[in-house]
Amino acid sequence: MIRLLAWIGRYGRHCLIGGLCAGLLLPDLAEMLRPWVGHLVGLLLFVTAIRVGAGRALGALDRLAPSIGRVVVLQIVAPLMAVAIFALAGVSQWPLALAISLMLAAPSLTGAPNFAIMVGRDPSPGMQLLVLGTALFPVTAMPVLLILDPAGQGAVGALQLAAGLMGAILLAVGLGFAARRLLPRLGAPDAQAALDGAAALLLAVVVVGLMSAIGPLLRSDPLRLAGWLAVAFAVNLLLVAGAMAVCRRARLRAPVATAIYAGNRNIALFLIVLPPEVAAPLMIFVGCYQVPMYLTPVLIQHLDRHMDA
């Protein structure tokens, strides 16, 4: 089993693409997996925390301030700018505008450190951003949640939503760090390779559930789906390429981790607690956005080569 998981880990990017194809071609499976997405995301975070370990995830204290600065820019400044632009355009309550605003307010995608592993980069900066972004999530999400009030529950509901999500993710991270400390053998190369494979499999399964709204739309209105996909690709490319360009131009550390974080957010966290009538219109964008997100490892490699040239 360990060798099989290690083999899967070596082909993690192909595993992600397989998940995307399954989400499109197997709508019944996608619908069946959708209620389990939250649990699978927590399990993925647990596996990733074991893979990285607390020491590498938190990093040196002198690196915390730059990471917190990135969280502030990407989880507060960016979504508030989007909300302001949508408000000026008079479309702030459109499902697409709401989805983009919430996506920008969300912390890093749980699998972001695994994306870094897939492109041969150190996953610890991405894990640090993930942990910090999640820990600060109740604070960073409050401005957007108060302005948009997607659940219609006011300030108290917004705070409860953010705190509940933070607690669930920090529990998974804490258990993963504890497991790594109690079982040092998990830091051995063969165990690390097996954990990479397990994470790739989990990422592929999660994306199937998140694409539950895509298969039916592909058959009923493919042109509309193409429009949603075009927007999703444009937003993701702008965020990933823009973040990498800014980091390289300013000579900031961890440009790859920052770029992955910028364009890949865990909007699925909001879907766990939003009322069904609010979440349903967002599912099309969430499903479409999985396509560019899960192609990010491929995009990052092309950007790296282009910017190094």
C-alpha cells in the first residue's frame, strides 16, 4: 500500500485531472460525494499537517510578519476591493459577484501545500499561510460577511459562521501536528511519499463532490457553462499570475506559495454552513473554479519557466 500511494504521489497532477474528469462525467457520483466534502477537506488537512509537521509549518518567528501581511492583503484588502467594484457596478448581490467576493475572503485551499509538493517546491511556506489564514479567518472574513450578509443572519451569524469553520480546521491541523510528533516515523522519506499519494487521492475525490452542479449544466446549457468557466479561468489566472509577478518584482520570499494561495481559496468552507437556498446558486461557480484551481500546478510550472526566461 505504501508503494502504491508513493507511486500515486509521483503522478499527483494527473490524479487531479482525473478527478476533474470524473466530476464532469459521473454526475451521480458527484452528487453522492457532495455531502461529504466537508469531512474530506478536514481529512485532507489532517494528512497535510502530518506531512509537513508543526515546526516547518509555523517556520521561524521572523517569517511570521510577512506571512500575516499576505493574509491581510489577500483575505481582507482583495475581497473588499472586489465588493466595492461590484457595488459601484450595481451587481454586488448577483450570484457570480457574491461567489467571487466570498472566494477572495476565504483562506488558502487545504491542498495548497500539496500543490507546492507537486511542482517540486517546499510545502512549508504554503502550510504556514494556510494555518495563519485559517487562524485569522474569523477576523479577516468579518468585513465581507457583515457587508454582504450572505446567510441573512447579521453580525452574530457571521461571527458564528467564521468561528465554527476556524475551529473545525484548526482541530484537523492540531491532530495532524500531534500525530507527526507522536510518530516520528511519519517523517521518513517513504512515509512522506505515501502521504503525498494519500493527499493527491483526497484532492481528486474532493473535486468530484464540488463539481456536482457542473455535469447537469453541461448537458442542459453548455454555452452558459462555457461562460462560467471563462470567468473562473480569468479570475484564477489573474490572481495566480499577478501574485507571482508582484512577489518576483518586489523580491519577496515564497512567490510560488503566495501565488498558489492567491488563486486557490477554500470557498467550500462557506458552502458547509450557508443555507441551501443561498449556496445553490453559488455551486456553478464553485464547480467551474475547481478546473483552473486543479490545473494550478501545471500553470505554476509554465509561469516559473516564463518568468525565469
